[in-house]
Amino acid sequence: MILAIAVLIGALQTAAPPDAFLVRCDLQSTYDEMASTTAASRSPDDIDMFHSVFYAPDWAFIDVDHHRHDWTEMRRQQIEALHEAAPEMFRLAIQTISVTPGGAIAVVNVITVRKITDTDGKYGKPGLVHTIAEITSMRDTWAQVDSLWRIQLREQLGPPQQLIDKLPPDIEKPRCPTL
């Protein structure tokens, strides 16, 4: 009897399509975890662990010029970025989501906020400190294996946008507030 109930529950779970709202919540939580982990990464080992947790082994990135880059190439860039000053804030905010068989496609804004001293006067009077928010839209193709989500492909949808001394709405009033 217990076996029959377990089989029935399993059949119901596989027959029902995943709820888009629940997938959005699950993936936004994963993006929030990714942002925290990115901020805490200090070494190549951290970057490798980050990749193994959040990305499929055959993950690839397609840049704004439609060039495909594999993990080996992107890993080098991530290691070089460890030497740069950490951003004031980093957030990945879902804009849209589509549930697919076995996964999802999310359009997400990658938001990096930094404070800079404008020594050249590029943004006004030289010497002033400015907040620069860079927003890059990406399309992430996710696969769900068992209960784990992994990014298979990330595509950059356009050039980064910059906001000077203004934060984007997803920072000022996030759709899904985080703790």
C-alpha cells in the first residue's frame, strides 16, 4: 500500500508542470546565494567551488558580440578580477522567467555598484566621489537535475548600462527583497 502511494505521488509530481512563481522564487534565491558567494570569493579554489556548485560542467558564455567562451577562458577572467577592488554591492535580479521542460530560462540583470573617485572629472568636478551602477542583462538557461539548479548557458543581451550617482530600481526597491 505504501509503495502504491509513493508511486502515485511520484507520478503526480512528474505530471504537473512546475509553477513559474515557485521556479522564480527558487532561482532568485539561488541568484542571491550566487551574489553572496561571489562577494566572498578570494582565491582560485573559491572560484572553482563556485563554478562546481552553480554551473553545469559544460557551461558556456556568449558575449555581446556572439562569441562563445568556455569555462577555462572565463575562469582566467574571474581569477584576474580577484585583484580588483570588491564592489560596494552586487545583485542578480530576475526580470523575466520562462519554465521549460527540465529547466527554465531567466533574463537577469547583473548589477554591480562601485564607488569611485573621479580624478579626471569625467562625471563632473574632479576629485568627487561617485557611485557607479553597471547593469548588464543576461539570459541564463537553467537545467534542473533532481532538485538542484545549474546554469548551462549565459548569454549577454547587450552592452552594460551605467548609472551615475543613481541606483537601479532592483537595488532601491527590489521585487523580491532579500535578507
